Amino acid sequence: MAALPSFPPGFLWGVSTAAYQIEGAVREDGRGPSIWDTFSHTPGRIRDGDTGDVACDHYHRWAQDVELLAELGVSAYRFSIAWPRVQPAGAGPVNGAGLDFYDRLVDALLARGIAPVPTLFHWDLPQALEDAGGWLSRDTSHRFADYAAVVADRIGDRVSRWITLNEPVVHMAQGYAFGTHAPGRMLMMDALPVAHHQLLGHGLAVRALRARGGAEVMITNNCTPVWPAGDDLDAAEVYDAFHNRLFLDPVLRGEYPSFAAEAGFVQDGDMDVIATPMDALGINYYNPTRVKAAPEGAPLPFETVDIEGVPKTAFGWPVVPDGLRELLVGLRERYDELLPPVYVTENGCSTDGSVHDGDRIDYLDGHLRALHAAIEAGADVRGYFVWSLLDNFEWAEGYSQRFGLVHVDYETQRRTPRDSFAWMRAALAEQR
Ligand code: IFM
């Protein structure tokens, strides 16, 4: 395989994980229950009845996992902090043992020259907050900012890049509109306040983090280029507004797309808070989405359509590397000087699980070339993180989807680096 083109000096290379997907130890050292504990223990919610109770046992094996990161040669590691480990009830008393865990992790990363990039919320809301309304309640936004401050007070002296929320669109849609993720609510369009309260929480957290130092702060959105099926341009525009613009326009332009602009849940001053300037924007890219208009009377105005004629991942997701270039260049055109520097904070694929994962190597190689082409075309992209370091708990799919550069045997917790790990290590060494 030909060497990758050279990325700009100082480009950040990393891998991403999330707390509930890898940590396990859900009842240890004072951690409180989260909505994912409740949801995964509800019969019928997760494939094969899997739960994150043990996951990759990272809570106990973190030192070994940091060694893997060092061996891979990454310059950054994106992980998430479990809110219920830090504040078991989502508000009030702080659990020192939970903070100790992340404190040790940050020190171990820095000792190996790896920049810690913590995400404050990757979907594991403390159950007590859900019981009080979850993200449907405005109060949760304020609780999130308080929690951000607690974490920053402990590790902010060593963290120079923060991510507030991960993929608020997925949390709103799957968690509150369709009920396929925790907390499992099926509110369809009535889930919209969840978008607003997450974004308000983001803006308040940006301010809380800024008040505690000069670190870079960003949000991570899941974005997709939207392709109309045939000439269904209206359906594509509506899907784009729901999936991409609902979460980007408010933070970058201080306004909602028209369908959400008049919503009663927006109070005076909210948009200014939400649009508090960020230093960067995180983008998670997996695939483009093709859409057509839904039939009359359907609950939503669009339907997604299969993208034919391209390879598919084990998940069945279409593999379209150039979609990453299209997305990044398109964002630049849409938001122009309002767009801050971008980090691709997730990109990767699930495979059949074999350690000989040539398909993952092809996937990563293709996407990195597309990313390079985007940079050449003027996109200001400062870093790239592979999803994921380890195979892990893939939400409603349990352990059936394997995204890791490292294979995990869930019986023994043995980690085995895949061929893609060796490929990535060599690619990073060349970039250096
Ligand atoms: O595993 C997820 C992650 O938690 C959020 N982004 C997409 C990944 C793959 O589905």
C-alpha cells in the first residue's frame, strides 16, 4: 500500500473511546447508576441481553490500555468521563474516587507524551437526573455545567482540549425520539427540547471551562453529507436541517434552522449562551445518508435509502471515503469564517472481528486520503481520531459490532492488536 501523503506539522493523531463502552466496574468505588445501566438491564433492549457491566474492564486495565496507546504512537487520546462516577446522583456530592480514576489516567497519558482529550458527556446520564426529566428538563443543562466545573477543577490544570458533548443528535434521536438507546423514550418530534437543553448545557459548560483556564473547548457532532434519492431535494434539505444544522447553526450562528426557531423552550439569552465562541469543532464521520420523502402521514417527513454499489461495513454502513472530503469542504463553504478549526473526533468501521482486518486498513487509508484532500482544498482540520482503540460495547448492538484496532476477547479480556493497529503505527511513524 502506498504511503499516506504528509499531514501538516503538529497534526494531532489519536484514537477515541467512551466510558460506558469500555470501563465496566459500574458498581465500584461509588459510581452511581446511569441511564445505560437501567436500559441495558431492561429485557429486550440490547442484542443478546448484553450490558456494559464489565465491557473491556478498562477501569481495572487502564494502565495496560495506556501502554497500547503508547505502542500505537498516537499523540492524543479521546476518552469520556462518566458523569455518574464523578457525581453519582448527577448533582450535589462529588465522588472523589471517581475523579481519582481520571486523574491517574491523565497523568499516565501525559507521562507518555499523549495529550488527554476528555469528553464530558458521551450519553451516560446519571439515572437520578433522568428520573427528574433528563434532557427534557432545562435543569439538566445547569447540572451539566456544574459537573463540567467539578471535573475541570480536578484535571483542568493538565487538559488542554475539552469536548463538551458527544453527538447530541444521536442522543436526542435514538434516546428520546425513537427509543432505541437509553433512556428509551419514543417522543418523535416532541424530543426537540432535548436538542436545546443539550446545547444550552454545552454553552454553559464552555463558559464554566473557560472560567477555569485557557484550554481549547469544542463540541463533537455526528455529521453526514445528505444525498437526495433522485430529485427529492426537499427531503434532503429537511434531513440536513434535522441531523446537521439543528446542532451546528445554533453553536456557530446563534440561531436554529427555521423548523425549530420558534420553539417555546428557547428563553431570552439562550442563543447567546449556546453560541459562546468555541476554539474548535469536533466532527464524527461514518457515511453519507441518502434520503427520500416519506409517504403522507408518516411520523417524519423523510426516509433513509440504501446507498448501493459501495462496500459495506459489518454493520451494513456504506463505505464512502470521499464523503469525508465532501463533508469537510461543505462545512467550510456553509459556515465560512464562522467555522473554527475542525478535529475529526471519530472515524472507523466495524468488521467481522478477525485480527486480520484488511478491510479496516482499506477503510482508514481511504478516509485519511480523503481527509488530506479536504485539507488541500482549504479545510482547516487539525487532527484525526480513529473509532476505536478497542472492541467495545456498541450500544443497542451489544458486543456484536467490533470497531477496535485491538481485538478484545470478552471471556479473558485479552487484548490482541489487529493488523490495522500495526498499519496505523507504521503510518504514524512515517508522519513523524
Ligand atoms: O460507538 C459509537 C460511538 O459511541 C459514537 N459514535 C459512533 C460509534 C459507532 O457507532
